[in-house]
Amino acid sequence: MKIGPYHFEGRFFLAPLAGVSDRPFRKICRDHGASFSYTEMVSAHGLIHGNEQTERYLDRDPEEVPFAVQLFGAEPAVLARGAEVAVERGAALIDINMACPAKKVCRTGAGAALAREPERVRAAVEAVRAATGVPVSVKIRAGWDEGTVNCVEVAQAAEAGGASAVALHGRTRAQFYQGRARWELIGAVKRALRVPVLGSGDVFSADDALRMVEQTGCDGVLVARGACGNPWIFRELAVAERGEVRPRPPSREEWMKVVLRHLDLQIEQGHRENPSGDDIAVEHRALRELRKHLIWYTRGHRGGVRFRRDAARLKTADDARRLIDLHFKALGDGLAIDFSLAAGDAEELSRDDGDLT
């Protein structure tokens, strides 16, 4: 599929996930077959004013081409100026977040609140396109609530403003992440537009992603919570696209290698941000930032509960390696999984879902 001038070999992308899809996680997912990935959402105001944390979001691997930055903001002029800063830092594609349901975002008129008025959507896309000249995509929701499901109208407004692609999460803002995503709305948006349409919502497995494409006709799929703790979903999808036999689940050794690789990437990120920092302090901070990923990687695995109980005491990479080796045992050729833990693990995941968009 194509977004603007950019051609992607596959159609399964890592979604922009606030607080999750940083440079290390994007790297892990691309290595496992994700065709493309976006940054987590970045404040346009923060970019304009040089906020240190906001600048951190623009850290990227040189292999991220095109580099896609997701922005949020309420005013077209602010979005346009923020987009200019992102392009100056290497962004080649801008995505405007019109889907985030968080109250702190919506009460400023940004996120899902921006999509309540299609004319504002069109104005925002037009302003960013005019200011940057790079392709602009948008991510929207079904509507604000069940009484105002306006995704088709909003998508058409974005296209009229010059959007090169539209992504739809099939829930309303009022739903947050509860209930079911309405995939039929993804199909309706696809039929209404000429530009590519990406679907999002309730994609927790490779089968879900393939079913979404079949049922909706969407051009691509944004994998969000389904990739948290399971970057192997992209390996399955890449193989399925080629019509090959699905790979076996990761072995214990493969699983451990990826978890520890993610940890190493997080530590490298820390050293880039603080080159003169003490090694132990950098590792401790990296482990704090990786905590939610460690929760997700370990859900459903025997030993996961004990690992998470002890994980709060982790301070160094060596601590993490020892604890992983202690709590996760092999069963035959694979990694022992206890599905009776699913309910508790799902509850842990949902507590961290507030940042996911």
C-alpha cells in the first residue's frame, strides 16, 4: 500500500501508542515484521516551545524511513507550526491524532474532541499540508458517542483537506476501550474515500488482523494492544501475507532474547539521552520505563505473577536477566503458558490502557 509517495511492502503497521511506541519498541516491532510504525503522540505545543520530553519523542533510528510523527493539538496554526518543527527534525509524514479519548487531551479541544467538527478537521489537515508539504494522515474514532457517530463525514473532511490516508478506531470516544469496535464502520469509511483507509480496534491476534482486512476491505491495519508483549504478531502477519505456513510460537530462548534485547535498547536510549549519566542510574531508569512492557511480555506465562511481584526491586540489567531466568521455565520445546492466568493478566493490561490510542 501507499501513503503519499511512500510504498510499504506490507499492510500491518504498529499503531501510534502514547507512552508505548517509543524508539526501542518501534525497533522491536519492525524487526519482527511490522511494515511501518509511528511515534507516540507528540504535543504540537511542546514542539513549538522546545519541551525536553517532547523532543525525546522525536528520537529515531536511522532506518526509520519514512519517519512518521503523530501530533496532537486543537488549533490548525499550532498543529502546522508543530509539524514544521517535526519535519525540521526529520519527519517525512505527519499523522494528526483525532482519536485520543483522554480527558486531559479532549478538554483542550484536541484528540477525539477535534473530530467533533468536520470543518475543523479539514482546516487542520489543510494547515499542516500547506506548512510542510509532506503527506498528512489522520487517526479518528467512530464518533464522540453513540448519538454522534460521524466517522464517514469526518474522514471525508480529512480527505477534502488533503489527507493522504485515514485510520479509524471503531469505537466512540465515550467507549474509550470498552465494548466492541465496530468494524463495519471501517468498511463504510473505506467505501466513502479514495485514499487508503487503515483499520484499528480489537486486533489482538494475527487472525483478528486478517479478518479485519477480509471483512472491511481496509488497505491496512494498525496493531495496537495486540502488539504489546507480542511483537511476534507481525512475524505471523508477514508470513500470512506471503501465503506461507504460520511459524510456531517463540521458544523460551527466543522469548528471552527479545525481552532482553528490548531491555538493552531501552538502556541505549537512556545513554543517548544522558551520555554522562551513571550506568546504574541509567539502567534503573530504563527498567522503570520498561515496566509496562515487562508486564505485557510476561502475561499468561507461568512464572509471570512471581516475576511481576519481584520486578519492583529491579535496578540493573543483570538483576532483570537473573530474575527472568529464575521465574520462566521451559516446557518441552516451548515456553510454559498457563491460560488460567489470563483473567488476572488482562486486568493488569487494562490498568495500563489509559495511554493507548
